[in-house]
Amino acid sequence: MSNPLITDDKAILSVLLYQFLRRKSAYLSFKEFNEVVKDNFIDLNDFKFWFKRFKNGKFDERDDYFWISDFKSMLSDDKHCLRACIFFEYLNEIQMKSEFHHGDVFAAYKKMNEVIDIDYPELDFCFYRFLRGEFDLNFEYNPAQIRSFSDLPLETIRRIVGKLNFPDRCRFRKVSYNLRNIVADTKIGINQIDIRVDYLEISVNIKTQPFEFVNLNYYPIGPTCVVEYNSRRKEFKRGNYLDFASNDLSLLLNKSEIDRLKITISVTESFIDFENISNSLHAKLHVKHISMTVFDAPQFVKTLSFLKPGTLEFIDVACRYDQTYNQEATMIKLLKMDQWRQAKILKWCVSGFPFPLECLSHFCTNREVKLRTVSSKQFQEIKDSLLKHEHIESWRFTWNFNQNVNENEMNNLFGPIEADGVRHLEIPNTNAYYQITVHWFGISITKKKLLNFQFS
């Protein structure tokens, strides 16, 4: 069957208008058209002529009195015009790639949906009809006989969904109820998610690949909810920004395997918003590295409870204030949590670690733990843990600048400073020792192998 973009004047004009609505110049549109539609007779002057008429609201070459106010609706409502645009994108997709993939249909849908209103089932049906070599733009069909994207094998759809970024998944899940369930059940591999909960605003930054970033923002303006996906902004009248954030984060977090999750609570009153969102999740989060900024230990413990046991390796906490709370009850709850007991690396800064140091004994590495106070009792607890637990590799403690360390106590506990400028604590019955360096604001401890080294 002949190419309608060579023989059908209305189809050709519809595609020129479609290119005009994409805000491309006449030259770039002419260049693209010639790359897609081979052996056509349209030159650059034709494009310039029609782009000028489109700019003035004219679609008919002979009628200067008929003016169109909404070209987008005209393309969407006229079946012949719409199918011509779909045919143009069909040619564009199949010529750009060496072989056709089912995801190419959705790529064409995304591109067209930015310009005109189009139903996915219509595009899907036309696209596959064109693939069979049926180019008649005036065909009639029985809607009950249409086979659409959702009729593809389940595994094929899952593979397509797996390649979509997060905003595309949000749009994709609105196509049908079945696709919503498929999107919800498909895992997302995510390098890092940053969630910031401010007063009346929630911000989410997502890194899924080395150079792929997504920024989401949710906030109210009066009775209107504003949702921003990267540079795209949508407003929903009488919408609740927390509901929108909960729905999107539920889709994002429920089936994701996250390398690093960063949570920032900017004001203590906003923690309840984060808690409500987390409670809406259907499962605990699969996170390797959690980094959080909270206001007290109970907020930290509560956040930890939303994570899946057995996957968490690194805990990084910035606790801003030491607020009043039941310390013993919080500690007991923390020590019972597998999320805490199974993690291997800890960092706790800003305010001092609120629990006894024996709570740290299972960590192989403390990148930094801020001490509330400096005392000989605490240093004795540190020494006891070092000698008792063979798995400890590296610990580092810090304290406030105005706190002083008694040099004699350090010598008694960890030995005098050796010729290499550090202290050495031998581990009995092993071929290892701890190298200990005391600074005026902290202490660093690193396990070393004993290689023909004799302590003095």
C-alpha cells in the first residue's frame, strides 16, 4: 500500500502541523520530515509557507477567512489527522532502530502525548496495524476486536516496565487497572533516594543510573496541590499533597532495591508526615545504606523499623537535638531490632550517642560516633569492647572541642605513645593489635596485623 505521507494531502498537512506544534523551526522540521518520509516532494519553502499560516491560525490554503483557535484539539478530534501523525511517528521509530521492540510504541506515545491529547489504545492499535503494512488512514474497526498493549505476554510487559524511569511508570500505571498492578509488582533498581520532609513540602531526588536523575516536589498553594516532576509542573485543585506524595512513594519504594536512602526531617513536627507516608507502604524497605537527619533517638528508632531486616549494612545518623524522652525504653526497643543488630557500619554525629557504648559492640566499623561526654569510664568500655570482640576493624569517636582528655588515663588504658606517634593495644592470643591515635577532638582505632612487630 502506498505511503499516505506522499499521496495524501490532508495527511501531509496534518504532520506539518504536528511538527509545528512541537515548536520546531521550519528548517529542523523539514530536515526531520525528509529523513522519515523518503522520496517526498515537499521542499523547505513549503514548510516555511505552512508554518507561517499555522502561526496565523490557518489550516486551509484557499480559505483565508476560516481561523482555527485550537490546533491541538483539531488534530486529536479528527481521526484522519491523528492517524497521519501516528503514522509519522511509526516511520520515525522503525527507521531509527535496527529492530522493533514493543517499548517503541510507548516511546511514540510519550512523544505525541506532549503535543496532543491521544489515547494509548488508539495509538497502540494503529501502530501494530502499520507494522502489518496496512496504511489506510480511513479504516473502520470494531472496538471489541482491538488488541492493545495490555494483551502482550505478561513477561514482555514486565520487561518494558522494567526499563521505564519513575515518572514514566507513574503515567504508565494509569492506562489500566491490570497495568497498575504490574507496575506495582515490578522492582526498580535505585542507586540513591533522597527524601526531605519540610514544613508543607516533600522533596524526593532519585538516582537510578550514573547519569539519570529524577526530582519530585509536592506542596500546597492554598487549596491546590502542586506536583513537580523534574521541570514539569501539575496543579490539582482540592488535592492533598501528602496523598500524592504517599501514592508516588508507595510505588517507588515498595518494590525497590535501594543502595542508599537518605531521609532529612527539617522540622521535628514534620516527622509525623514521614511516618504517615511510611505506614502506607505495603512492605518494609529493601535498603543497604540508610542516612537520616532526625531530631531525637525515638525518631531514629521509628525510621529504622520501616526497613527490611537482613539487608541493612550501613547506618548514618545526624541527630540534631537531644530532646527529652524515655531513654531506657528506646534503647530496649532498639536492641531488639534486627535492623540494628545486623548492620556492620555506623556513623552517629551532631549530638552525642545517647545509649551505653556496649550497644555498639556488634559494629565492625564506626566511621564516627559522637560522644556526649569524655570520661575514663567510657574509655574503659571502649577498651573492653576492643579486647572482647574480634570482629571490630575500625572505630572512631569524636567529642566537643571544649572537652579534654587526661593523658595519664590514656597511657594507663592504651599504653604510651610509641615511636611512630601512636599507641598500640595488643590483642591477646592473636597476631593483631589496635593502632590508636588520640586527637584533641577524638580518637581513631584501627586493627592491624602483627608482622614481626614487638611491643615495647
